[in-house]
Amino acid sequence: MEKEKLAYPSGDFGVWIVIYIELLTFGLFFIGFAISRQSQVEIFNTSQLLLDQRFGFTNTVLLITSSYFVVQAVKIIKTINTSESFTKASYYLFGAIGFGGIFLLIKMFELGSKYSAGINLSTNSFFMFYLILSVFHFMHVVLGMIILTHLYLNTKAGLYTQKEHRGLESGASYWHMVDLLWIVLFPLLYILR
């Protein structure tokens, strides 16, 4: 019996190129943040105290849980294909979309409160990086939710199978990248002193 070859990484090659480019882009921002922080430690530490860590922590839990739901949906589709499995997988994806939406609402409230307090890109270097990274990540979450909605509709319609689920894996990989970036952003912006 011949072993089935597994494609690594999962999903479409084009999505992985996008993911690598996005990781490289954020990596350059992280390097710029570190260099600026090194020369302005006191400004960064003082400005960081104006952020509410509870928002950052809550958003971290939301995105990790959302990614877990996406993993469960992919796992279900890859192991069984019944109408019940499509329904269960679509519920997981719907939950992932919901948690992504809550993340966006919290982030909009947080960014709005900073704007109302007169904080903008020119306030100081910390807030320049904070706002750029937050808005850039926010846009990635929005795109990720559009992708998850597409995956949800396709899953609900039963379009993925045990043998053909590359589109599902591709979308899941993008969402995991969004989650990974936040896992780096949260300590970088909210915790590290």
C-alpha cells in the first residue's frame, strides 16, 4: 500500500508567499520598534502605561480561541465528511468569525479612546508604532474575517472534502498568521518594559 504524500506547508503556495511577505513586513516594523525603543526607553515605558493591558489580554484570548476553532473545523473536514460534520465545522468557523468581530470592536474602542485623548501618530515614537502596528493588524483581521466568512459559506455548503480541502487550509493558515502576529504584538506593545 502506497503512502499518501502530505503537502507541506498545507494550502496553496500563493497564500504562503503572502504570509511570508506579511511576516517580513511586520518583522521590519518590529525591528524599527526595537531600535526606537532602545534610544527612547523612558518615553516608550511611560507611553505604554497609557495602554490598558486588559484590552490586549482579552484580544489575545479571543484570537487564540478563534484560531482553535479554525483548527477544529479543518480537523473535522479532514477526518469525516457527513452532513453533521459540515454543520459542526461551519459552527466552529462561525465562532471564529464571531471572536474576530469582538476583537475588532475592542480594538476600535481602544483606538477611538486614544484618538479622543489627543493621541496620534505625531504624539511620540511609541504611539507612532502603536497606531501603525495596531491599524495594520486591524486591517489583516478584517481581511481574515472576510476569508473566514468565505470558508464558512463553503463549509456549510459541503464544498470541502477529506481529499480536497486546500482552500480551507489556505484560509486557516492566513488566520493563524493573523493570530501569530497578535501574539507578538501584545507583549511588544502592552507588556515588555
